[in-house]
Amino acid sequence: MTFDHRHYTDQPLAAGYQPLVEEDAERGSNVQQSDWRGRKVSKAVRLQDATEGLHAETGKELKIRLRERYGGDIQKRLVGKVSDDKEINQRKVIKLEAKALSLFNSVQKGNKKNLASWIKGSDQAGLVAEQFERVTGFSWESVNEYERRFMVDQVRAVLAKQPEKLTKASASALANIYLQNHQSYFSRACTNTADVLKDITGWREPLLVEHLSELCSDVSDNPDWELTEADLQCVGNFQFLMNRAMSLVTSSDLEDSEYVTIDEKMAVVEEEEERLAESIDAIEDFKQYGLKLPEGLREAMLSDLQKLQQEMRDYGRQLAINYLDDPRNAEEWGLIKKVEVMAAYDVLDCEVRELNQKSTKSLSKAERECWESCKNMRDQLSVLKEDILAGRDGNELPPDLRVRRNVIQQSLPTNAIQYREALGKWLSGSGIPKSRIQRRIETARNSVMKEESWKPIEKHLSVRIGDRFYECTSQIIPATNLTVDLLQEPAGEQKADIFPSQYMGKGCPSAVRDEAIHAVNLCETRMDSKNGEQFRALRSGALSAFGIKDSKKRAEASKNRAREVILSALRIELERNPDALTQGKPVPLRVLSTSLLTPDEGRHYSHIHDDEYAMYLEQVKAVKEVEQEIRDKGTLDMMDQSGHLVTVPVELDVITMNFGVNPLALNFFKKRLVLPWEVATKESRRSLEVFMGNLEPGAPVDGWAGEFIENEDSDHDKQIVIQLVNQIRQLYVTENYKSEGEDAYKMAERLQVLAYKLGVIGHFNCKSGKDRTGEADASIKRLMAQIDVLGYVPDPNLPLSREEQVLRQSFYFLTGNIELQRKNLNLPGYKTQTGKGQYGEAVYQMAHLPDYKGVNGRDLESHFYDDELGSVISDDEDLSSISSGRDSDYSNDLDSVISDDEDLSSISSGRVSDYSNDLDSVISDDEGLSSILSGRVSDYSNDLDSVISDDEGLSSILSGRVSDYSNDSDSVISDGSDFYDKYDEDGLSSTSSDPDGDDEP
């Protein structure tokens, strides 16, 4: 065996980081005195946990408690003049704590704003870089990217929790003191080796992987060590392997997918596994390889290498799981094309049939030309339609569109908008008026999608939380699949769903605005892990049939929607408590409905775009009326899977609340202009008090949450409930839920998680039930996963770390919501405008306009170590053979895309940025991607200090600095953003719509 003498420290992969350890993440900081640069300064220490209210009987106790929780400055401002022996009643304490929390929140907001300018990122780390260099004497640029980001995240989090207003000088002082005790990413990942080196050399934190060779070289003259050249090479190899392993596991796979294929990344992982295995063999058989490493160091390195080897295995499994259930697959791409082709065919067929009804002589020249053109184009689509339905489509576009004279090969459509745009341009050459094409293709598309079979969407994903890989299953189960077996009777070939009016295997997409029978996009959503069920609730579109003009019919349709939600909640309750029907009592059913609408007065009174003010009022009215009807009747009728109605006695309690999540509700200026919070505040507060009692911080927990705490045996579950209650109270009192901050859904997430923990059936919705509701679905599941792993509820006010960002990306993209969006509009992707900061620009764009480049990886099933994770449940048609990205030509002289006349420039801020159209031309660096991935990243000589690197390493490729796609100005197909902007959340052309669809004029 020969040792690899290459360092890998100059350009690591895209980084992602451990969160703060629990005690740092969940506690704030007070101040103590310490030394910095020869003078006394304040040192950050942890504040007391705010898991329960303050308790004090005297002025002295109150001062102590306030100082412990909110810091000395706030304590002095509130009770500085209160005498120590003054008696304090608890009501006074609660009022003071509310004021303290408000002051604390104000200080934190100011500090966060300042920190954003003082610490901009790992490349512009500002005061963090300055203080790191003061503490260690090392250049900031010499440290790996993932280690730099980890330090920046840690320092930013500590400083953001300070209860005193920070100046740049005080922030620098605190950062310096923190960095003197900072435990590096390396020390956390390779604990054994780091501890041995610190013990032997006396080196203190931060100990970085870059220090290894230097430390070992410095002590090689020590007679107790006597390190040989082979020993130093072994240490250098350890350094290289640790760097690459940590760079891989902390990277964002979704960001990397823009530049590196799954095969290429898996090849790097496999190479790393092989190198780790070689190093482990060498250290285990150290005598054969001439190694004389001290026993303690040898055993520590061996243990850490074995841990890294397991990390690589888990990471390879993570790549495989997430790739196999990535929504950008051939099957989804085939379904998109199928709908568009069938809709276009219907438009042409309709025109031909209408013209056939006229006498040939009565046709004008233009009509005769249109008739001939439509017949020819319909025949082309007929062939393509048959190929798609049979799973044989390999050309993607009609023959006449694929092959034109004197046209050099051009890029094919790779996303839904490009494909829709290409067909639209082609149809515009038929002679049919453009306005008629647009109107008829929307109708035809909706008809095709309404007939699609809606089966459950099941997605498996693997993420990294803290130092653990975590696997879970996300399910979105459409209403047509909700069945119950109450009568123990045999069901037919197709089980009946639970609703008196059957869905018949179909869905109710949001594009059908005048639905009168069913709830739009009603689904059960759930998440499971190896620890069992983690979350289960209901989701839907608005319980307001806003597309029906007649007020009486609209009110009845709205009640039908509310009734279906409550019936679905009853099904969950019966499955949770199967003995409920045998106890001779009504089934107790509690439901929390959290809507994400923006019921603003601006759109309501100006009659611009959709009126969510009216939707909210109609929804609340429908829910209350149905609740009262069920209470009066005492029963609900539920369809058994055998097709027989069963009457179930029910004791129902429903509470409703609304927390808007789009820019109209959260933007500082917009919300003052349109007043989005006024109408829902009273109802939301009343429901919150029923849910958890007094909303003031420190007050006793009451309501449904109080009942749970009194009756629950598990101290851990009680603690989670108390944490959730306190965070909800803090968000409510400070009104932080009215701004996006780190997460627009922070309040809705915690309400739904708390409902699940209490045994209450949760329900959440927006207008359409797919975009805001989809993002809420992903956010709730992410929060539940964190609680499952960490054992506590993360602080919603902490700055976003890189690790947290990568985690949010995975749930955002891989939980099945993009597939549900396709079922609605045939336009997969979110239509929301919040979240760009928390998901990052690349993934935000990716999730708003998924690109189906058709890059198929090899068989990755071998990376599964058990069979418990399956593949996604698809629709009826097997279109797995449909591939994207095939070569074909089409003309660049097509007519312009079907568009509205109105200028939509006012909403351009939400447009999706351009994607490349020439996927074959890549501006690369000096080393080709294939050669880089085959291991030629960098070389270094036997002298471990001399490193010879390529211009760009694999790290820069995977962090997004490899190449730019060329912009082919002659390409017919654009990114589709202009076309995209013409569609609102329900997929209907609207001159007043915006990219968020259901949000703003």
C-alpha cells in the first residue's frame, strides 16, 4: 500500500454545519467579566431556559429571575428601583415578564440587523475573521470553507442572543472570547484524535484539521514520539480524507445537482470509502507499513477513520434515497407532456369538428387553410399521443415542430413552461385565433387533469440533523384514498372512500374553481420515521367556494368542503382510537384549523384579484355552521369501504385561526398599505385561548394544552408541549409572526405540531391548497424531524445556519409537494414569494421551476441496506420509459407565445431567473469534470507543506463554481418566466395575477 500525499484544504466542497449544541441553541446569553486584549470585557454566558414562567415573591427574587432570563440591562430598566423586600404577586410578575420579553425582542432585532452588516458570510466574515486571526494567528483564508461557515454560524448565533445592545466593539470582544473556546468542526467530527493531540501538545481550541501535519511535525523530535516519514504521510492522508468526507456530508446535494450528476458524486463517495478502508487497513496492520505512531494516537485515528467510513456509507445511502424519489424524474416529465399533448389535441380536434359542420363551399379561404392545417397538426399529435400513452415517447414534440429545414440542433424543452410554450407557439400557426387557443387549451387541460387518477404520493428522504443521518417517509394521501373499515364487510374491486359523494378515484384540483361537492386538494398528510409516526394532519384549499357566483350555492358548497374536512378528521380519530365506537359514547373529536390566507382589506375593497378577506369570512362561517349542525344532530354519516353509510356519534369541537404567510402579510410596507391582520385577529386570539389558555408569557398553561400536561405521563412529551406553548406565546406577544424573519411559517408550524402532540386533529390550508399549504407541509415535517432527533423545539428566532438551510432545502423539495402541484396545474413548482433567503437562490428557483434534464443515474438500489424504503407511488400510466433530453431539431421561426396584452412588469420581482438553453456547451475550468472526479484534484509532494493544486478542485465544482451554461440568444425556447407570470395559483390566465398566484395584485 502507498500513502496518498495530497492535501485537500484549499477548496473544499460546499459547506453545511452542525447546529449549535442544545445548550447553546436553546439558551440565550448574559454577560460576565473576562479579559480581552489586556482589559476587562463582557463575556457571553448562557441565560436561563424560558421553559416556564418566572416565579418570585419578593423584589430581590424578581430581580434575580429577570436578570437570569433577560439580562442585567432589562432587569434594571424594569425593576431597578424596586426594593429587595417588596412583596410581589404573581400577576405582577406575568405583566413584567411580558414587558421584559418585548424589550428583549427589540434588542435582538437591532442586534440581528447590525450583525448582518458586520458578518455577511464566510467569504466576508468581517469581525469573525478578524478575531479568529487574533486568537489563532492563522489566516482566515487558510481555513476550509466548511470550518469557516461553522465558526460564522456559531458566533452569529451567540451574538444574536445577547440581551444587551451590541456595538461593533462589544461584538468583536464577545466573538474573541467565544473563539478562544470554540470547538471546531474537526474536533467534533474526530473527537478522539483531537483530544489526543491536545493532551500531548497542549494545543487548545480551536483545533483545525489544517493543524495536524504541523503539530505532528513539531513534536516529531520528541523522544516519546519518534515519528517517521511514513507516520507523517499517514497523518497527511488522514487530514485529506477527513477534509473530503466532511466537505461531502455538509454539502447541499440539491445545489450540487445543478453542476454534478448523481453518478459523478457517487463516484467520489465510493472513492472516499475505498481510501478510508485502505487507511484503516494500514493503521490496523501498522508494522507491515512501517508506522510507529504512538499507540494512543494510532487508536484514536483508527476510531475516527472508522467513524468517517460509516459517515460515507450513510451519506451514500442518503444520496441514493433522495435521488430515487427526486421529483425531477422521467415519469413526472412524461405526465407533464401527456397532459399538454392531450389538451393541444383536443383544441385542434374541436376546431376541425366545428369546421366540418360547415359546408365546404361556405368556408372562406382562411377557414379552409385553418381546417387543413388543424387536420395535419391533429394527425401529428395523434401519433405522439399514442406514443406517450403507451410509454414510447422519445421525441417529445410533434414531428413538424422537431424537424425543420436549415435548422441546426437546438435545445429541447426541459421544464413544463418551456414545453407548454413550445406547443403554444406551434398551435398559433394553425390559423386558430390566439384568444380562442388560450381559452380552449385551458379548458381542455383542466378536463384532462380532472380525469387523472389521484393516488397517494409517498416520498422517502434522508437528511442530516446535528451529527446524525435521519430517514423518514413523507406521504400526501388524496381524499379519494381515504377509506375506513367499520362494518368488517368485504369491499368491492375498488374500495369506497369515506365521503357520501364519492371521488371515484379522481382528485379535485384547484384549477376547477366552481367545485360545489368536494373540498379542493383535500389530503391527509403524514410523516413517519423508524421511531414511528411523527406527524399526521389534514390539508386542503380554502373552504370557500369562491368561484361560484350565486351566494346561496357558494355558501352550500363551502359547507360541503368544511364537512369533508371534519369527516376526514373523524377517520383519523377512529384509526387512532379503534375502540372509540365500542364504548357507548360519542367519539370526542377536536380539530384545529389553521388557514394561511391573507384577508386584507386592500384587495377586498378595491376588488383587485382574489378576495381572501371574503374567503376567510366564508370559510369561518362554513366551519361554524357545520360544527353547529353536527353538534345539534350528534352524528356524522361516513361511508364504509364496502359502500354502506354508517352513522357515527360525535362530540365535536373546532377552533379556527389564521396566520398569513405571504409578502402582503409580512412585508413591512405592504401590510401597512392593505391591512391584512385586522379581520382575523379576534377569532385567532379566541381560538388560541381555547387551545392553550392565557397568551401572556409565564402564565399557567391552560386550555387543551393544560389538560394534556395534567394527564400525560411522559415528562419528555410534557416538556415539548411546554416549549411549544412558550414559543407560540412569545411569537404572539412580540408579533414576530407578522414578519418573515428566518421562516414565514414559524407560527403555523408550531401550532400544527402542538395540535399533533395534544392529540388534536390538525388542518391547514391556503387558497388553492398546494403552494402556501405545500410549503407549510414541508416546514411542519422538517420541524417534527428536528424535534425527533434533537429532543427539543428549535428556537424560531435563531439566525439561519448553513446546516439548517440544507435541511430546509431537502424537505422543501423532496416531500411530495411538487408532485401534488403538478396534479393541479401541470405546472410543478411553488408559486410563493417568501423563502428565498432560507432556501438559497439556486434551490428556490429549482423548486419554483423544476428542470427535467433527464440525466438518469445508474441503479442505486445497491445503496439501500434494507427493503423498508420503497419507491414513489405513481399514477396509472407507466411512463417510466419516457425520457427527456433527447436530441431533436425544431425551427426558431415559430410565432410568438400566447400571451396577455396587459403589462405584468409590476410583478416581475417574483419571476424565475433564466436557465441555460444550450446544455451541451459548458464553460469549464482547466481540468475537465470527469478528470477531476476521477481523483485528480490536487497533488502535493512528500513535503506536506508544499501543495500543488489544480486551478479548480472538485470542491469548487460541487459548491457551484465550475461553469456557466451558455446563453444561446437564438434559441426558440426561453426559460418560460414570462409565460409563468401570466398564471395565478390556480393556473388560470389572469391579468392581475402575480408569481405567487394567490397573493398579490
